[in-house]
Amino acid sequence: MPFHMHFGADDLLRCRFGMSPLWETHQALYTLLRPERHAYHVPWLRRMRERVAALDLASLALLIPGGGYHPDFLCPPPRGPLETFGEELARVRATDPERAQAELARSLADTPGAAASARGRAMLADPAGAVRELTDVLERAWHAVLAPDWPRLRELLEADVVFHAGRLVEGGLERLFADLHPSLVWADGTLTIRRPGHHRRELGGQGLMLVPSIFAWPEVIGGFDAPWQATVVYPARGVGGLWHAPEPARGGEALARLLGGNRAALLLSLDEPATTSALADRHGLALSSVSSHLSVLRAAGLLASRRRGQRVLYERTPLGSALAGAQAAAP
């Protein structure tokens, strides 16, 4: 049976985007524990081998069943796009022991033998201690495997939010859900997630939180029950090329003669909005150099900029896209 989320009139006005470093940490660990399902992340998985070997993930692994329930308190829905990992982890540390015990028991029951194991029994007997242990594991994992790459991952997530927010502005929820993920179906005020299991939720005026994710690919994650905020976690755009250096675009030589090599490379690489720092990292250029090139491209009408929180994202204008597209198609 699929998952169903039913919208009322107020919910239609309260759909928003969030980002979550805690969610990414949790999903990154899931990827490390089950790498066979995540071909896009093979280069990252290779880099993480030594770091993961130093982490004790045994307790957390009991709570990541292949197709069952993950405790919601370990990865609560984010409150928006700006919450830090420390702020999210503080919410996990403050989990009520009774709630933790109920969710731990539900999750352990989905893995044969987990509840009866020594670690499983210890978590159920002392849920407050389990919360402390699990948050410590997540904190160590964040610093070991995700924090070094977070600026790059955040750039991709922000670009995804900008793209899909534009779809929402262009055509409302119908336009947004049409290309958010193939398993999502929007009809008659109901969002359906075509996935195994059964879940039904009346949003009740709280709206829906939409969270792009690097490591959730290829799945959509949903199913939060009240009082948790109704949330859909979906694969972010651009994951396929995340860990690979960009290849020179075909036909870029002519554009390089027109604009100069670095400016042409910057223009051609902006398939998704990006910040100055992300572009500097991507192309191995100094921040000051990239900033100067972007200013020239914007003055020429090839780029536009928009502010997202404290960051400025650059994207191609229709003229810039036409010029880049013409060069990419050149023989």
C-alpha cells in the first residue's frame, strides 16, 4: 500500500523547504552500512574506509533495518534551511526517554534478533542512556565522515532548493511534484508516495516540509506521524556528478576564445546555481579571481545572482544558457 498525505486549505500555503546536516549524517551512515545500493557514491565510499573503521557503529546499525522503521527521534524533521548540525543534535539529546524507548522498540522489532541482542536489551532497559550513546555516535560520525565535505554538499542542496522553489512559484504544487521524484503523485489535494508499506496522514494545517538529500538516493522517505512535522525527503538534483570532476564541455574552445578560458569554464559549469566559493573549489581558482570573472559575466548579461540566506548564488540567464548551449552543441 502507498503512503498518502492529505492537504487541507491551510496546508497548501505551508509547504516549505528545509536542509538537514543531521539527516545527511544519518543517511551517509546508512550508505556506509549498505554500500551495494549506492553506486553514485562509490568514490566517497572509498575515501571513507579508514575513517569508518575507527567508528563503532554497532548500536546504530541495529536501528537501520533494510526495509523497516528508523527511530524518528534520531533524525527529526528540520525546522528550516538554516538549522546547524549542533542545533539539530541538541534536539535529539533532549528526547524524552519514554518516546525513545517506544521508537527503539519499534525499530528493533523490524530486525530479527535485534531486540534480544545484548545491545538491544541494553537500549530498551536504559533509553536515556541509549539516547546519549547514539547522539555521541552521530556526533563522531558527523566530524569524521561528513563535516569535511559539508560545504560542497550544502551547495548542491541549496541549488536544488532554488530550482524546485522556482517550480513551485511557476505552477504551484502540481508543477513542483510533477518532477520532484517519479514515485510522487499529486492529485485532488493528496500527495501519494508509491513505496512499500502503508501510511496515511492528514496534515492538519501544519503543511509539508520538503528536504533534498544527497544520500537518500534513490528513495523518497516519508511517513512521519504526529506530532512530528510531516516531511518528504527526496534525492537532490546533481548527485550523479557530485564526486567526479567536471568534464570540459564540448565546443568550449570557441567560447574560451570569446570570453577567456576561466570565464568560459565558469559559464559552462553553471548548470545549477552555485556560490563563488563553490565555483572556486570546483575549478581550483582563487576566490578573488572567480569573483572578478563572475562580475564580468553578470555585467555582460550572461549571469544573474540571487541571495539565499547569507550566500549569493549565481546562475545563467537565458542569454547565458543559450550561449552555453550553442557551444555545447558545436561540432
